[in-house]
Amino acid sequence: MDYAEISVAGTTLKVPSTQVNGKTVIVTGRWLKVAAVKDEDWQEGEVVLSPALFLANAEQHEGLGADIFTFSQKPTDATPRFPFLYEWDSVAAIRIVSFSDWWANRVSTDLRRDVRKAAKLGVVVRQVQFNDDFVRGIMGIYDETPIRQGTPFWHYKKGFDAVRLANATYLERSDFLGAFWGDELIGFVKIVYVDHLARLMQIISKEAHRDKRPTNALIAKAVELCEAKGCSHLTYGKYRYPQGADQLTAFKHRNGFEEILVPRYYVPLTTIGRVALHLRLHRGAKALLPAAVLKTLKRVRASIYRHSVLTRKAT
């Protein structure tokens, strides 16, 4: 059996894998094993061109032992096309018409004021080369705080080689934008081009410079770059998460992102898979809890992490 490396919350794991129609298929999960194309969102072209043929080829690899196979269509192809069980995936996207359209029609007066504020306070956003100096600048951002968005930040205090490796994926079709205050890198974004889509792989800024609104300035520059590149959409992960709309959703909405729903298919491969889909267990534990409970648990967790960090600093 072959194995492939994946990253889960900053931890590298080896999972069973095989090659099917030129794609790496991985299997994750313990009691319920789910097969999917590795890095599906970052793959160009039709990831699963013919599901029936794909599954027929996948079934030849008995060692994988998957219970469910899942795959999704892209935001530019949101009408369900296959006769399998599907659910709607939430994608945060800006439809690129032009920068002026985004600026005038998609964002609020407050957002426009923030972008202008960034420029007024001396924040300069420009394209940067992926070199050693830039990697060191990224490390400066990563090492600012061990907690982000209420959870431990898995890039905190990583070594130079690890940071470079983590940001070196898909370099041949990526752009990096850096937000600078003087000579200091205070934020950056990595954009990966997938066919006619531009996907934000990472956007992050220093907490100490939040008042200068570098993240808003980075997104504005990203929209401008997408227009120049002829991209149809700029996407940034999910728009809505299991806990419902939260601060991240509000941030995306404020920056002109909208929700696009795309079908994600779930194909049972075993009896366990069929039962799990019938009981909706494929969604994971979070999906079984009400959104209000998830939000409460998230706030409690964030409070515990903050207290832990303050305690360590005090000692």
C-alpha cells in the first residue's frame, strides 16, 4: 500500500493512498474511512471527469478500504451533474467583473475607508518574490502570537525550512502579495490560480498593525490582480461553517465575498458507508451539534487558550 502526506492543523500525517486516473486518492478517518482526491481544491481541470469510470478504477485498489468516496464540482460549475447523493458546499467568492465594480458595488463605505486608511498610514501592498528574505518576513508574522482566531496557531515558531516548505506549494501558478509598513512585512497573501479561478491559500497580518488595516488592503490588491489576470472569481475558503455565520463570515462579507453553493457528492462504497450516509454521520461530530452549542464551545476554547498563554507569559 502507498502512503501520501497531508497536513492536519499543522501536523503532517501519512495516510493510505493510490493513483487513479492520474490523481492521488487518499483515505482518511478511523471508523468511517472516506476517500477523496488529494488537494482537490487546488487541482486544475476536471478532477473527476467520469465518476463511474473513476470509481471502477478505484475499486481495483482493495487495500484502501474506503467506505465513502467524496468529490465536488467547482464554483464555476455549480449545477449538479451527477446522479449521486450530494450536499451543498459553501464557498466564499468574489465574482470578478472589474476592480471598479468591486469597489463601487460590492463593498461598504466602511471598507473603502479602511483601504484608504491603510494607504494613508503608509501601508504599501505589492507583489513579492518567493525568496529567503520573504520567508523570513513570513516567519516574523507567524511568530508574533501563538494563538489566532481563538485556537493555537500551528505555524508559530516553526523553523525556516518548515516555513519555506509550507509556502512553496504550487509556486509555478502562484502569486504572493506583501503588505509593507516601511521595510517591515506586516501581512501577506498567497494566491493560487486554478484554471480561471484565483484561490486564496493564505492571508494573514500582524495583530500589532491591525489598526492600519493591512488585510483589507491585501484583498483590494488581490481583486485588482485578479482583474489583470482575467480570473472569473477570487475564492477564500468557506463562507459558512458548521457553527453558522461568525466573525470570519462577517469579515468576508465586508470585503465583498458572497456565498456560492456547489454540490459535493458522497458515494457509498460499503455497507458501513451506506449506513453512515443514511444517518448523516459522514458530516462529523460538529455537524451533530446545534450551531449555538458550537459557538459557545468555540468561545470557551478561545478563553482557555488565552488564559493558558497569559499564564505562561506570567511565569
